[in-house]
Amino acid sequence: MIRVMVTGAAGRMGTAVLEAVAAAEDMRVAARVDPALPAGDGNFADVAAALAAGGIDVAVDFTQPASVYANTCAYLDAGVHAVVGTTGLTDHQIADIRARAEAGDANAVIAPNFAVGAVLMMRFAAEASRHMASAEIIELHHDRKLDAPSGTALRTAALMDGDPVIHSVRLPGLVAHQEVILGGLGETLTIRHDSLSRESFMPGVLLAVRQVATHPGLTLGLEPLLFTSEDT
Ligand code: NAD
């Protein structure tokens, strides 16, 4: 049984992760961390208190850009593997997390998007950009998302040739969507992914919880967990 701590457990993603972990046969919820939860019964107001209580193998973090870096450092320093979905980490912070994961016993998986279809969309966009030089990315999210551009759009742009421009749309009713439009001579190619509910992220989150212990250091993006070297 993998003992999982969920940080941001009262949030939209955290609630979905709690349900997915509870339904999985090989893992269980060992701690819920969120200042919005009532104290007691496995609930903790902060990461430090939950880590001090012990009994955790993997921490799953879906909090907010302002807290994710300190949380992730705390997991790794306590020897707890980290699965991080919270977006907004800077390149400098990611480099520091990589150094901590490589120096210590605990590993980290940081993925801006745990939806398998989104990972494929990024892969196809990267491949298409090698052949079509002009591209723009339109990312569309619900209006309570704190960061813009999205972590997925930034990651997509980093994987593509040609420095694509990113446009961000924030509207009620949306969940998480992205279009990559490539233009060539007399033709366009549109690659689109839609997360229609937060369930779309759960197979990827559970995959990362299961695999983080066997992937030393920092794994950035879900691709290394989904694809073998024969796929690349
Ligand atoms: P949300 O606002 O619904 O939930 C965040 C929760 O975190 C809140 O309940 C808040 O009280 C709690 N929180 C904040 N700081 C905390 C701390 N230091 N310790 C414990 N709890 C803390 O947000 P959400 O929609 O669930 O999204 C959370 C994050 O996940 C965002 O950064 C979002 O962009 C990201 N996200 C990532 C993916 C992915 O696939 N990687 C998918 C969807 C959302």
C-alpha cells in the first residue's frame, strides 16, 4: 500500500485526487493537508505538521503558485516522494528541486498537465513544429485559474521549434483546453486538447504516484512515465 498525502485537499483538484486514491487498490490516503479543512481525523493545516506526524510515502501537491516551491522542498527534505501538479514554479525553483531530489533519497515528478491526451497534444505539436515554422498557442481555462500563461502552454512552447506566441483565455464554464495552430504555405494544422472534467487528470496522477519511487531525481512532465525509449 502506497501511503499518500494530498496537499490542497479541499481544492478542486485535491478533492478529485482524494477520491481517485481512495478508489485505487494499491494506495490509501494517509493525510489531507489544507488550511480550509477542519482539524483532526488525518487533516492537517500545513505541510510541516503532516510531515512531522510521519507515515507518508508520496505527497501529491495541488495547491497554488505561492506555496508549491516551499511545499516541495519540505517533502524532499523529509524523504517523501513528491508528485507536483501545481503550476507556477519558476525555472530557478525547478532547478533547485532537481538538485534536492538528486542529492537526497526522495524523488519528484512535476507535470504541468497530467491528462494523457494533453501529453500527446504536446508531443504532436512538437513534432509538427519541426515541419511547419509558424505556430501560435491558445490556452483556455476557467476564470479562477491564478497563473497565465498556463504551465501546459509554457511547456508546449518549450518543446516546440520557433518560439510560438501564447494567448490566454479565462472564462467561466471552461475547464482546461489548448489549441496549437500551425501555419504553412496555403495550409494550417490545428491540434486541440480538451479536459472536460478533472477526472481527466487522475490516471496520470495515479501513474506518477505508482512510479515516482523508481524514477531517481526529478522527472519533468509525464512523458518519461508514459513512453518507453522505443516510442521516441
Ligand atoms: P483550488 O484553488 O481549487 O485549490 C487549491 C487548494 O490549495 C485550496 O483548497 C487551498 O486552501 C489549498 N492551499 C493553498 N496553499 C496551501 C498550502 N500551503 N498548504 C495546503 N493547502 C494549501 O485550485 P485547483 O483548481 O485545485 O488547482 C490547484 C493547482 O493545480 C493550480 O496551480 C492549477 O493550475 C493546477 N492544476 C494542475 C493540473 C495538472 O494536470 N498538473 C490540472 C489542473 C490544475
